[in-house]
Amino acid sequence: MPLGPRDTSNLVLPAAWDAATLASLQLQDGITYKQILRDLNAAIVAINAELAADPLYSALLSYTSRPTVRYRVGATSDMKQFTEYAKGDPQRADHDSHMLPLLKWDHSMSWTWLYLREAFSEDVYDDIRLAIDAVRNRVRKLTLNRILSRSDDSGVNKGLGSTGLSPGFATAAAVTGVDYTPPQYAGNEFDENHEHYIADAGGYDAALLQAVKANLREHGHSPPYMLLASESDDTALRSVTGFVPVAESLVAYGQNQNLAVRPAQINNTAYRIGTVEDFDIVLQPGMPQHYGFTWKSYGPNSPMNPLRMRVERGASMFNAIARTDPRQNNTEPLQNMMVYAEAGVGVYDRTNGVVLYVNDTTWENGTAS
């Protein structure tokens, strides 16, 4: 894998283009193609770094270029009393595995030769900003949609070949093609119908969150936890008994006011509103109303986090690049530029997540917007 900083040499552009020629080619207001290339590259470098360090995604994800994940499944283990002559029965772990999806994504800017001759730089830079937003939105939707679906991902259109499966968290065997019995923990034993998708028509309340906490603790995931929810459920979550808000920057608080200590803003969209029942409550635009996801984060990009993003061969993190569209016949620098990436998101630890649907007693898959 290439080492060192990412610079303008990383743009996948024809090597035969002459720097002096690029400098001489200009937009309507005098900005040169060379400057546009420099700034486009800077934007791509920035979004890759932003997503790698994003506090929310790094709490949810780890990264791999491998197409499969392998994990231990349920078996009771114990030591046997040693005797002088009788040899104990050997014990070994049981494993299961599933695939991780990988799809190719692009965002085309479709700049034509004539457009670039006539364009003003503000319009071109707005196109670059739009492309960066498209990268953010794609990563967000890949992540949220895997959380919100109880069903297996499958098929070529999901990047899994004709027969590959990428299941969700622990669920009834009738729902998934990859039956899963969680490993026993501290005397707790489970079967293949152990369920981590909860449909409850009663809405958010302390009893529900206590039950979710017990569901995570019985697998060895200790608090604190995170709860990712919709902005539309803000009022409902603030009404849960025991809710403690984060400090608001425009309010001066007295000494007797209990406040959550973490800062409210997480990234450019998600933000904390407070804590309740050992859960750090985060609202995420794009999450549908009545859905929530709870999990234990083991630190930035930890392999023990619940989700795993599959990235292209040789990469260790999500990596978007800028290049000319190879499907077009390009004779001009910058013509038909696009931003390209390869990525897919699957579940890794099928016990480290409980998904909530608090509007009905029957589960329905959600979709991120």
C-alpha cells in the first residue's frame, strides 16, 4: 500500500498533461485549471480525513478490505476437575461467518469543454462542494440503512455476488439466512432465536431503555452506551424519566442543575441532547422517526465496534478519489470529472447492537433519508 501524505500526485489524471498548459487554461474569471485541480484535491483529502476521524462513524465502525468476517458462536465452556489418570475432553470454539458488501460509487460533475471556458469559479467550486456533500451522504446512508434493516443484504446489486449474505444483528432464525447463536457469557446461554430487534408501540421510556441495557450487558457489553435516534424523537427522548440534558451555550446554569458533560455537537450533522439510563443520546438527521440504535462503542475505529466498512483492496480506510470519468472520451483537462469510491457496510459483532422501532408491536425495516 502506498505510504506518505496525499498530494496532487494522487489525482488520477493523465500524466501527459503539461503543467504550463494547465496554468494557461482559465475559467471566465481567470481561475486556472491548475488551481481548480489543486482545490478539488484538497477537498477530497479533507473529506477522507473528516470521515476517518468522525466521532460518530468511528464509534460505530471499523474498516477492512477483506470480503468476509468470522466470529465465535454459542458454546458453553468450563474447566473440568483434574484427576491423575483421566484425560479431559478437548474443547474448541465454534465459528460462523458472513460476507461484507462492496459497491462502486461515483458522483459525476459532467463539466464540458465549453462550460469550463465560460464558467465562473464560484459555480465550479459549488460543484465541488456538492460532490463532497454527496460523499458524506453516501457514507451516512450506507451506515444507517445497515442499522435499520433486520433483513439480510443479498445479491449482486448489494455487492455480495449471487449467493452471498450479509445479515444484521442477532435475530430469529426464521428471519435470517445466517442463523446465529450468541456465545454464552457469565452463565447466560442463548439460542438461535435470540432477538436484538425490538418493536414496541409504547414509545421511548425508562423501562424500554433498561431492557435494552440488560440486552447489551448480558453479552458482556458494559455501559456507557450510545443511542442514535431521529431528530423527530427529540421531545419524546427528553421526556424519558431520568433524562439529563447537555449544557446549552446560551444558558447560564445554577449550581444545582445536573448536566451531561459531553459537548453537544459531534460532527457536521449529529449532535447530543443528553443522557438517560447510561445512554449517550445522539440525534442524527436522516434517521427515520421512531427508530433508534443502541450500542457499546469501544473507541475510534475499534474492531470491537458493531459495524464494519469494507473498502477497496489495499485501503485501510474509506478513500474517495477524483478522476476523469473513464467511460467518457476526454481530450480536455477537467472535462467529465467525477469523485469515485468503493465501500459497503455490514455488521461485525451481532451482539453489539439493539435496534428499536417504537411505533408498533410489529417490526418494520427503516430507510435513511
